[in-house]
Amino acid sequence: MQGDDARGLAIEPQGTPVTGGPDEFALINRLASLLDKPAHGIGIGDDAATWSPTPGTVMVATTDMLVEGTHFRLDWTTPEDLGWKAMAVNLSDIVAMGATPRHALVSIALRPDQAGIAIEIYKGIASHSRASRTFVIGGDTVRTDGPLTINVTLLGEADQARLLRRAGARPGDVLAITGTVGGSAAGLALLNGEPTTDNQDMCRRLLNAHHRPAPRLHAGPALASIGVGCGIDISDGVASEAGHLALASNVSIVIDVDAVPLHPDAIAMFGLERARSLGLTGGEDYELLVALPPSLLDRARDAIATETTLTVIGRVVQDHQGGLVTVTSGGSPFTLGAGGYVAF
């Protein structure tokens, strides 16, 4: 399958025509009609939203922006998948803190001829909101002459004493990862024309991993609830995220590259070496990378077993000011390719 064929799979079907649509206020009403109303508080319709936090919790907030041409291409993704992913990247940040997502604010900047696209995007947002039991309670819709831009602010709740933090790794901890990695980067590689294959089912699974990632909505809060104190989501690649943990915790981490669980379709399509590179440096898998005492490992696996697996891929060796990550294979040093995604 050539890159053009993979892109064809990625953008079918398109749904509502994307060049027409209602005027501004009719558009806002149409977008609001796609969303579920919160059971409590005030949602879309007033100048601002209200809600009552759960007693005994702290608020956890994150925001992420997707810009056409930088983070996505409309000839590579459907608007509905784009809406799903815009929610996913923010939901993943919330659960990576051990928090439960509650509310979202969504803002879109679009050209005058893109009202139809906005409706399709909101269908994806609404779908993921329902799946995650998150309520969109407001946002903004503005006109732009520039690229289509989506910004989501996600608000969650957590027990202040049970947060996952980057600074929580300690010498003696094991480093573990949920699920598998490399699937999303493999999907992106397909869109870029690599490699050639006729296996459409495998292509669809990898493209789905890229366009519709599944944040670990249960695993994050569950791990925090049993006392795991260190975690991060894998948005920029395993190696890059391990570096963030090492830096924040001032520790030295060793990763066993042979233990990293790779997406089976990535291995089948690209081979082990390329799949390993995609998993370690590709990113956008939105799995969780955690550090925890070995004594908690069995409880941690049991706590998340209904959603995913937990695989040990390394260990925290010792204190190290400024952090250090070493990658090995068969006990020998292993050289990585280019690192994970950076914004600038």
C-alpha cells in the first residue's frame, strides 16, 4: 500500500460536506446540540459555566492546541477523528496525573468556509466526551484567515495525596509501561508513504492507533489510588518521557529496550528494528509510563487489568542531579535515533 492509499483509508468516510454550514450563532447552537448537558451546574448558554467540585478533591487542569499543518493535515484525517484526538491528548494529561476528567472547554478558529468541518469535529469531541464521561461546558468559535486551530482545556479532579507526579521516581523503583507503543507512529509512517503493503486490515488498525488513541482513563486514577506516585503519559516517545521523569526526580534510569512492549502490527509491518525506533521515539501512543516500588507491582497490575497491561521496561538506579537515561539491549548500551517530538 502506497502513502496515497493509506491516506485514502484514513479519511474515509468524510461525513457532512465540509465547505458549507450555518452562520455564527446558528453554528454555535448546532455545536451545542451535539453535546450532553452536565447534570449539575451551568453549561453552554451563559457567559460562563459553573460546577461544584467534589468535596475533598483538588482541581487538575491542562490545555493543548492542535494547529493545521503542524499537528494534523485534513487530507490525512477526518474532522471527526480530529475532534476525538483533540480530546484524547488532553484526557491523557489529566489521567497521567492520576486524576478523573470532569469538564472541558473547546475553542476553534476556522475560516468562513469551514463551518461544516467544525460540526464534524464536534461529533468526534462529543463521542470522546461521552466515552470519558466528560462534559464540554463552554469555549469559543472565532474566524481566522490562518490555519484551522483547535484548543481544548480539560479540568479534572484528584485526591491531593494521590497524585502521579514526574518528580516521584526513587532509586530502587521499577519503570513500567501500560499497553504497547509504536502503533501511532507506525500509522503516521504509513501516511508518509512508508512502507508498501497490501494488508488493509493491518493498515486500518495502525491508522486508528494514530487518529483515535485511547487514553488510559481507568489506569491513571487506579494506579494513583494504590499509592503509585510517579507517572507521565507517552505523547513524545518512551525515551523522551523517561528523560522527563529522570530530570524532574533527579535520578538515573536504565531502560531495557528488549523489554519494551511494541504494537504487534508495527512489528509485522515494519520489522522489529524499525518498530522499536517508532516505539521509543515516535510518541502519540498516550500510554502511561510509571515508576513504582517493586512491592507494588502485582497490585498495580491487578488494579488496571480490566483496561490494559503493565510491563516493566527498566529501573531507577540511583540519585543523579539533572537526571540521566541509559538505554540497553542485552546488557550493552543501545543507541537511539532522533528523540521525541519537541514544539520548538
